[in-house]
Amino acid sequence: MIDVRALRENPEPARDSQRARGADPGLVDEIIEADAARRGALQEFESLRATQKEVSKSVGRASKEERPAILAKAKELAEQVKAAEARANAAGAEADRLARQLPNLVLDGVPRGGEDDYTVLRHEGPAPRDFAAEGFEPKDHLALGEGLDAIDTKRGAKVSGARFYYLKGVGARLELALMSMALDQAHRAGFVPMMTPTLVSPQIMGGTGFLGEHSDEIYYLPADDLYLTGTSEVALAGYHADEILDLSDGPKRYLGWSTCYRREAGAAGKDTRGIIRVHQFNKAEMFSYCRPEDAAEEHQRFLAWEEEMLAKVELPYRVIDTAAGDLGTSAARKFDCEAWLPTQERYMEVTSTSNCTTFQARRLGIRERREDGMTAVATLNGTLATTRWIVAILENHQQADGSIYVPEALRPYLGGLEVLSPVAR
């Protein structure tokens, strides 16, 4: 949630943020008007209540003759106070509803526009391979995974439906290797490893900003009034809800390892083959609580840690600065790392790191006590490894015989394996 007082004092940055996102800047004025109505209704209620208290106090001092009139006045005021309180509550609820519709304000320098208007910051890692020069046609990750007897989408669909799968044998080991390597790196960097809940309350899900326009992507269990998380960011953001933190020694950093669930309701026909876009996957997610003035620097650290992981798996990738219209509700800036996908001749997102500034913390009541009073903290998140990485690893490190070269850094997590070999059928 944005700072409504700051919005009231200077609304133009919020209007410009909305324009950059391709959203309605008029929402800003609706929020300001609703906030004025809320403050007016609250003032009326408090004024009537103060008058009611004064009249009630005067009953004991009144003469016998004056008392009936004063009691009648007190009764009348009680009814007025009750009505004014109802109006104030309604005005407050409406102001809160509108304020929660406003996405986080994008930071200066974020590209304007939609999904295709990102800025490529740089290309990193080895150059994409020229498979024609090597004398063979590359196979896609599913064909390679089936050759390794590592991925089984047919039985996944039989058991659970489309976009479910089994990772088996070396496929299961490869995912655990990636996740374990991510956990080790994060632990060395001072993150506290966490195995997080994957079911959260509406208050936590809404507090992180995931119940807006993309709420149809989230699995909901109405019998329990709980949501399945699409990232451990949600549970990690809720971990310190309604708490006062001490960040005098620096950011609080957590590494969440969890299974994630996404309905992918708006992704019909996109990446339906294999395990690129699925309903269930595992992810290691970095999360940080820091002081707002330190958030931009912390964001760069998160990106560097993601790139450290990508260097370990020896993938060609690029870094993009995501356009405003493609940012999530809570993100003020987001950097993606996209690995090269040889069989589709395109880049595919494998990591994402977002600076959410104070947006989530305001909604979740997470603050720090400082010399000048209480202030909302900043929150950041970033992917360190996920199931999708298997796609890029298989395709980029395949050999002509269908075997897979294992990057050196991954080998200790795979029992020293240097090559993943196809299984004889």
C-alpha cells in the first residue's frame, strides 16, 4: 500500500507511475477524494462523540428540573454518534479499498510500457552454442528428459491433469542438486534457510499484493479460506507481519524453499510442452527486510547472487530491466535473468528479483522504530533456483548422443557425476 499522506501532498508521481504502467491515473484522484471523505467523516464522528461526552458529564451536575432535557439530548446525541461512526467506518473502508487498488509506484529509470518494452542491460555467460557447426540438431528439454528417464509428463497428466509431471531418477536428483546449491550459497551469504508454509490466509496473500488483477492465477481452498502460494515470497513476507523489526545491524535475509502452485489461467497455449509453464514446481526464493534507503543497493546484491548461481550452471543469459506495465502490483522495479533456449531460439526467464520498497510492509504492518519515529521497512525478493532451470540446463548442455554435460559446480551435488547418460529402453 502506498503512503496516502505522501500521495495527498504530491500526487503527480503516482499519476505518472500509473501512466508508465499503462494504468488509469484517475485512480489517484479517486483515492485522494475518498481519503478526504474519510477524514471528514472521522472528524464529524469525533466531534459528535466529544459533545456527547460533555453532555453525559453534565447530567450529574444538573438540577432535577434540568436533568430530563439533558438526558433526552444525550440520547439524541448517542444516536447521532452511532450514525456518524457508521459513516466514518464506511468511508474508511472505501478509502482503504481504493488505496489497495493502486500498484506500487515505479522507480525512476524503469522502462515505460508493456511486456515487450523491457530494456536489455547486458548479455552474460558463454555464447549460445552453434549446434549446426557441431553437426547435430538440438533436442528440446522434454525429449532429452524422456531420454534420461528423468521427466514423465504423460503419467503426470494421467494422475493430475495437464501441466503436471513427474521428475524421476536423475531428474529428481538434478532438481534437488540445484535447490541444495542455492541453499548453500544463500547460507554462506548470511541468509537464514526456511522451509515455508504453502497455505496462507487471505490477509497475508492480500498483504503481499497478489490478490489484485491476477488473483485468478492463485489456487484457493474455500472450505478452509486459505490460498496456495505461488512463491515462498508470500510466506516470507508474512513472517514478520504486525511486528517491529530492528534493522540496525543490516537487513534480515531469508531463503525460502517450497513447492509453489500456479493456475496459469491466462497462459493458454503458451509453453504447454514439457515443464516450462506448469501448475506445480519447487523454488528457492531469497527475501529481505531492509531500510528503505538501502533497498536499491540490496536489489543489486540480489541480482548479483542470482547471477552467481547462473555462472555456476554455465548458462548463456541476459539481464533485463522489466517495463513498468509488466511489473507485479507490489514491485517498484524488477530485473529478470533470462537463459537462452536453443530449440526455441529465444530467451526464457529463469530468475526474477523485485524491489517492493515499503509497499508490502505497509499492508502487513511491518515497521522499524528509529530516532525519528516508526517507519515502514522495505522488502525485496529474488529467485535463486527453480524447476524451470532444468529446461535450460538440459538444452544448453546436451551432447549429440542425448547425454548431458554436468556443470562443474553441480557435480558435488550429484555424487560427482560429470555426464547424465540416456537410459537404454
